[in-house]
Amino acid sequence: MDRSLLKTAKELYRNSDFLAAAELYEQAGDHEKAMDCYAQARMYRKAADKAIYLGRGNDAVTFYLRGGHVTELAEFFEARKNWIEAGKYYARAGKHDKAAEQYENLVKNLPERTDALGKVREYTDDELKVIRYAASAQAKAGNHRRAAALYERIGVNEEAGRNLLLAGEYRYAGEAFTRAGLCQDAGRAYLEGKLYIDAAQCFKADNNLVDAAEAYLLAKDYITAGDTFCQAGRFFKASIAYTDGNDIDKAIKALSMIQSDSPHYLDAVESIVELSYCKRYLTPVAKRFCDDYINRCADLNAPGHFDMLFKVAGMMEKSEYAEEAEQVFETLRHRDTARLDELKNQQISIYDTSDSKIDISEILKQDFAAEFRRKSFEERQEKLKLSSNTPSMEETGVLETDTTQKFNKAPVFKPVGYFDIQIGKKFDDRYLILEHLGSGGMGSVYKAHDLELDEDIAIKMLSSQLTLSETAIVRFKQEIKLARQINHSNIIRIFDFGDCGGLKYITMEYFKGKQLKECILEQGFLTIESGLDLVVSICDGLAAAHKLGIIHRDIKSHNIMISDNGNVKILDFGIAKSLESSGVTTEATILGTPEYMSPEAIQQKPVDARSDIYSLGIVTYEIFTGTVPFTGDSFLSVIHAHLEKDPPAPQSFNPDIPDDLVEVIMTCIQRNPNQRYRSVAELSAELRMIRMSL
């Protein structure tokens, strides 16, 4: 050893210049002292290298751990074929592929479970641990099929099912969940794979009859869906399913089970009359129900009650119950003669109340063909003979309605007045329909001219399917109630709510422009300046809503409109929820668009303004990159990305985005709401500062 170097090194060591001392000790060949000095200088990687050189593995491990060099530590164990420790530290370093590789080295060397005589042995605790480690690492590395195989090998069927679900192996995922006794999860897996009958059977096994019925509907097994809805006590939905399955009798029977205190009672009355018209006759069940309705009408105060009685009487008159029908007409005449005359003159009801009768002999044969109904059929045939000279509809020139024709071609239930919406024609005696603007989950939007106020407006109408849903109607009314409270130039103004022949609609401000989504698809990402101005305008509108305790819950680029001159409007507060009310969106239903939903909304936790901030962060990301950060092949993969994955760096799509803007975007889309901006006003202030600095 060079004594002069050692002397200098000692002097440096005494002066606490450990790094220089380590280098001199290393030059002098005193690797022990060099290792100690590197450790004192906190150069732990070099200290570990010296420990390895000296053959002191435990010291090397200590130094790697002190320095946080977990990858190097994993490589150290890998070189020594200590697969467990190597896998452990690769996993800690986030290198799950390498971790899985280490554990697989152990798995492939495990002895066979079945010996030469075919006897199966149990895994030891250590063997189970190794397979669990390997499965977990494979899952984190995204190798879900291999992870599922390993979990199945040791009987952990729940984890096997989750990994098969992520791998898109929906049938096998459902089978794994079933083996685990998780029928609900199995049903969801089958639904994702469009294996609707399997899904329905799983839901039934879990006594979840409503979801089972919905699955049967998706499988187009309408009759079984209707039967299952009936078992669940959802008679109105059962009637719709039976109607779609072309079994009108079952539909009527299901409707007759609805009690008078049900919110669906009036809808049931109207549906029974509608379906009876399709049959051209009131069946005994329908007749009893209509009689019950007439007897109860004095206790009912629901809107449209007068018109409903008119429809019921019209159908009774067509079905040989002229005396009873006349009694109802007489009651209506005493209540409001003018309204009765108006209904007859305008022929609002599709049930013609003229003197012509329907030839129902063939219908009666269908209704009473069974042996035990033969007597009733013969009695009714006698009644028909008394009116044998009555002309048929064809002879009198009375044509079948669109509803009847539509039913005969395809069993689809349409609410009264649905076909009245035509371009160039009046709607509800006030609005001239000018143009169809688009359709969405809640319904269709039309441009119309308000003939009373002489101005163009927009009309949003519930779709024919949603018209029958109580929840949809409640949400629709809620949209009016909430949105009317907000008065801001960046939010579409709502005017009124209406009902035309059972078709619910709202009128709102007409705004000519394009969806932000369309703009992005056409031109890619926006410039920094114009994008910032746009997001600030959205913030201003949201701030006005949040100030009233209203959250939007579905902020997305489809719900942002931009005019040619740059004006911005936020649309559709239809699933908004007031923080001051109990709301109607707390059911076990996820509302929103998956690419824009906050993690707390996905998990159906309580949401506040920070949920809108998250969704706005996604929109802002899209504005400046041309794409949303979280995508996938299915609903499940998208929400999994929101909950588990970090978004790609915005600058990887658009390198011109300033660093401070990237920081704002990433703050908005933090998974933890507490790590986001506390308010839209705070976010807006940050954006304005960035805009001023450009």
C-alpha cells in the first residue's frame, strides 16, 4: 500500500471529507476503509459495490437498502438465484415483469401435485406463498391470463375471476366467480361478455330478480324477462317486456297487478287501454281494471285524469260496453262539457268514439279458445249476432292507427303523441318543429319556433322508452328545477316543462354552435391561448352552479357548445344533484360517461364540486392533447384505468403545453379529491394567471 496516500486519506477522513478519503483508500488498495468512507459519504451504491468486492453480501444488502437502490438490490439477489428476495425487490421497484419472472423460476421447479399413482398432494404453505407471489406479480404486470391460471391453481377463484375479467375472458371469469360463490360478480362478468342468459341465471341465483330480468331483456327473451319482473314486483316493467314479446294478454295481466297507490297507476290505466286497442277489445282482466279505475277516479287528483277517463270510455264503447261508456261520458259532461267537446272534436284519443263497432269475432276466438272458456265465448258470439249488420272498420273507411300498424309489424310500445313530432308541423298547438338537432341518452332535441312568443327555441323530449320510466321523468323534472336556478351566460337557459299526450318535454334557449367534441375531432387539440379562454369560460359557468350547491355530474366535451364567435355554453344538468336535497341519483346505478367520470362517482361515493373539477380536468386534457387520458375497449377497462392507472403525460401528445399548465391539469385529475383544487374559482384563478403570462 502507498503510505503517503493512506496518510492523506486519514487526514481527509479526520476532516470529514469522506468521499475524497474513500477515493484515496481505493487507490491505495484498502477497500475495507474505502467501503466505510463511501458509507460515511452516503454513497451507498459504491459502498455496496465495495462490500460485494470484499464478499460481504449482508453489508451490500444493508447499503443498498440505506440508499434506496432497490433495483440494484433485486439484481444482486437475482445473480445469486435468490428468487424470492429478487422478486420482492423488483416488485418494490415497480418492475413487476421482472418480479414475475423471478417467482416463475420457483413455480416451474415445484414438484408435481399428482404422483405416479395418481394421488394428489396438498401444497405446503411455502409453495402456496410462492404461487401467490407469482400470481400477484403477473397481475400487476398486466399478464392477467397467467395470473388467473396461477390463482386457479391454488383455488383462489375470486382473484382468478377478476384477472380473467381484465383479460376479456368473460365466460371463464363468470365461471371462476361462480366457483367462488360470487353470483353477482359472475353476472356482471357475463353481462360484460354479452352472455345475457348466463348473467340472468347468476342474478337469479343471488335473488337479484331485477338485474336478472334486465339481462333477459338484453337476450331478447321478453317473456321470461316479464315473468321475472313480476316475481320482483315490477309489474309495469313486466308489461313492457311482455309487449315487446308480443304477449298482450300477459302485459295486461301484469298491469292489472299495479295498485292504485302506485306512482305508475295512471300509466297502467293508459297502457291497458292502449294494449286493448291493439287487441281491439277489452279482455275481462282489462275490463275489471278499467272498472276499478272508474270507481276510484273520485279519489284521484293526478293531471290528465279527465282525458284518461275519456280514453277509457272510448275503448269500453268499442267493446260492447256502450251503456257503461255512456255513464262515464255523462259524468265527464257534467264536469266539463267544453273539454269533452274539445276532445271529441280534436280526436285527441286514438280511440274513435263514433257509432261504428269493431268486428271482434276473430279476436274473441283467440281470447276464449281454451276449453274452460268455451262457454263464455259462445255467450259473446250470441251478442255479436245481435249486431251482425254492423259495418267493419274497413267498410266504414276507418283505418287502423299508426299504433296498431306498428304493433302488428313489431311489438314496440309507443306513448300517445309520440308520432306527432314531425318537421314542419305544430307540436302541442304552440311550437312549429323546424329541425332535429340530435339525440342522447335522455331523449331527442329539436329546434322549434314558439308561435306565441315569436322566437326560436330548443325542445328536449324524452325518448319513447324513457317516457315509461318514473325515474327518467323525475330526473327530467329535476333538470328543470335545478337549471332554472342558474342564471349565467355560459349555461343554457331553461324555460318550461310540458306534457303533450303523455310525452314529456322541456323548452330551452336555442344556441347555434358545435359540440366541443366535434371541434376537437375536426382540428385536433386547440391552441394554448384559445384553449385557456375556453376552459376559463367553462369554469365561470360551473362556479355559478356550484355557488347554488348544484353539481353537474356529467361534464364532458359533448356537453360543451361553442358558437362561431367563441361563445361557450354548458348543456344538460339532467343528472345534476342539489347538495341541499336527497336527490334521485343515489340508486345502484352509475350515472355519467366513463371517460370523464371521477373515481368517487365510479365508486358511487358522495360527490361534490371536486367531482366536476376532475371531469373538467379530463376535458382540459382533451382540449390540449386531442384525446382523453383514460381509454379502453370496454366500460370496465375505462373505469379500471381511472381507479388504478396514471394518465400519460400531456406533453407526450402536445410538447407545446407549458409546464405550469400541465401541473394544473394533473392537479385536477388526482384520484384523491383532497389533492385537487378546492373550488372551480381557485382553478380559474390559476388558469387566468397562466393566460396572462403567455
